[in-house]
Amino acid sequence: MLVTVGLTATGCVSAKHHSGGGDPQRNANAKHATLTISTNAIVGGKNAQEATWISETLIPAFEKAEKAKGRDVTVKYQQNGIDDAKYGEKLELSLKAGGGPDIYIIGGDSISRYAKAGYVEPLEKVVGSKVDSWSGWQQVDKSVQQNVSMDGKYYGVPNGVDGRVLFYNKKLFARAGLPANWQPTSWADILAAGRKLKTLSGVTPIQLDAGTPMGEATTMQGFLPLLAGAGQQIYDPKTGKYQGDTKAIRDVLSFYRSLYVTGKLGDPKLQQDPNGRDESFSEFSKGKLGIIGESDYLWRSIVCPDKSICNATAMADRNSTVGYALIPAEKPGAGVDGQDFVSMSGGGGYTINPNTKYPQQAWDLLTFMRSPTQIKAQLGDTVQITANKQVNSEILKKDPALSFIAEKVLPITRFRPSEEHYSSVGALLEEASGQAAAGKPIDQIAKEYQQGVVKLVGADHVASD
């Protein structure tokens, strides 16, 4: 999935203090326009497929289409290929100076911070009212649109997206007397399946990431989906409050305890190992792990049948052996917004620099980039989920697992909040889940977690009950 971001101090964005560009119609009728796209990719190197698509397919096609309309638009592509963190730092420095590319990619969880700094603005403010009426929105699930939105306004157009489910080994399920087409409807169902799998020698029943060593995998694969299943999201933009010592938080911690301590259905040592996630992948591929909560990354890049892609964890019998199920709410109807099933997704979107000299031309390029034709060109031979329903229906029809996630998971999914303190709060969630998996009393964990969140954001911004 594409999550790179762009930067450059050249192109058609002037180096001035960031304050927004002003009139959305400025230079709309310019005889000549130059636009710049920049991503952390380079032909023959990092993210080469992306760089090749932009330079050899996208730009020539767009310039030709504009010429046919009587417009002279030149698009320049700034190739890069460096460490992502350093790239992000350079992007921010460029935007802070009022420069940067006309189009770059922003992570959904960065929108709030970028907006507060003036690096990004609602597309409607930059381009005008045509943003809301763009026909492309009809092909993007409302749930996926939230990842490029804030306060009801679009800040970008979705690029890549993924989804999380429960993967399971059908052969182990058969030996344990569990159904091949398993679909739990509650957390109790998951634990019940784990208890049956526990009867199998040499098999770890369940892996649900927990603890600090797992990093963001803990929150995205474990804590946040569970929290959504308990009826809450970690941050409520309407109230401006994070979940503190609440029933939902305690329920999630209690589930971790039931899984790793009381039920002994998972390997707590794995959660303390910096390489624990990779080890869980290895165990699953070898038929030594029954259930694992993961994104479609597991299906595409870990247990795929092709050894040239998935190496030692490739599963030649993946399609017949690996099953997948929706993540259930704590109990039916108990999920966020009354949902029976939940998920979490990651991804980003293309946005337009508010200081662009050519907002109308930039919008034309942005929507051209996200047309079905260009999305498919960007993917090439790669089969993976996109944010576009039409494209998914075409490219995923031969992959039942990815089709399942695109059709069943994306409409109900949620994303990490873009609020600036989230990463720090997420670290507290990682720590709390690890403590629960290690057997520390739930009430004590929740109390200390609450204190940590209050220290970060203030008591007025923390919910408790």
C-alpha cells in the first residue's frame, strides 16, 4: 500500500510563509501551468513501481488529456528514495517554509497536526465547491472517506487502504472439531474456539498482538479493533476526549487477560519479544498457530503461495487452508455505532498544497490520478485492495479473501484518529495491553493508564466511568 509523502522546494509552489493560497480560481485560465508531484520513490530503487507509474504512465497521459482540452499543463515529478521518517521531516520543513509540491500524500492520522500547522487545508477551501460533488466519491465507502476527512470536510482523496480480520487454519480447526466456515459473533466465541484448539498438541490457539515490543501492530491488530468491539473509539472528535479508565478499556484489558493469563490460549512470551510478530507469522505458516488477528498484509505478503514473494512463510495450500472471519463485537450489537462486527484500517490520501499557484489544474490532476484507469495502472500486476469499489470489483474477483475484506470489512471499518496526541496515547495502550497479558490486575492497569492519558492531554480531555 502506498503511504509515501512528497516534498520539494521547487515546482510551482512559491517559497513563502504558509498561509493558504487564497482564491480557488487563481490562475484557472492560465495559458501555461506547471504542477509538481513528489513522492518517496525512485525508478529502479525504493517504491520503484510507484515512480515508474508516475513518470511513464500518469504524467504523459495527463498532459495528453489536457492538451486535447486546449490546455498546456506540464507536470514535473520529483523522485526520491530515502528513509521515510527523514522524508517526513523534510516534507514538513518544506511546507513550513511555504514551499513543497503541488500534490503529495498525507497519512490520515496526520491531518489534524498538519492542519493546525497550516500545511494542509480542506480541499473545498483550496479548490472550491466542486470537491464535494466529485463523482469519484461514489466509489469510496463512507467509512474509508473518514480517513481523509476532519470535521466533515475532505482534506484529500484516498489512496491505499487495508482491513483487519481473524485469519485461521482450517486444518487445525477440523482436528479440533471446529467449522471450516467459522464466524464468531462475540468475544466469547473466540475464546471458546481457542479452548478447543488448546487440545491440540504443539499448537498455540490464538495470537492477538499485545505489548510495547509489537509497537503499532498492538493497537491496530489488537487493542483498537477490540475497543471498537466494546463500543468505543479511542478518541471522540465530538467531545474532544480520549478513552481513559472506562468500561470499554477495562473490557479490552480483561479480554487480553482471559486470552493470555486465565485461559492460557496465547503465548505471553511472544508479546514481549521484539520479533514476536514475525515469529507469529512463522508459526501460522507452519500450522502451529490456530487464529491470528491481522490485516490483509498477512494474506498478500506473508502466507502467499509464491515463495519468491513470501519466502520461508509461503503456504502452497493457502487458498484451501487459511480461512478468514470478521472481527466480532464483544457481543452482538455492542460494537461502535451498534455494529455486530468491527475492524481497523490504515492508509493515506493525496492532497493539494494550499499554496499551489494552480488549484484548479491541481484538482484536475488529483482526480485524474484517482481515476479507475490510473489506479489500475499504479498497481500493475499487483493484486491488493484499493479505496475504489469499482476497481476492487475488477481486480479482486479472483481473490476471495481480498474480495471479502473489500466488500465486508471496508464498509464497517474505522481509522486511527488524526488528533496530535494519538501516537503517545497509543504507546500507553501498548503498555497496558502488555501488562494485561502478563497478568497485572486490570483495575490497576486502567488506573495507571488513565493517569498517563491525563498527563498527556489534561483531565478535561479524558473520559472515564
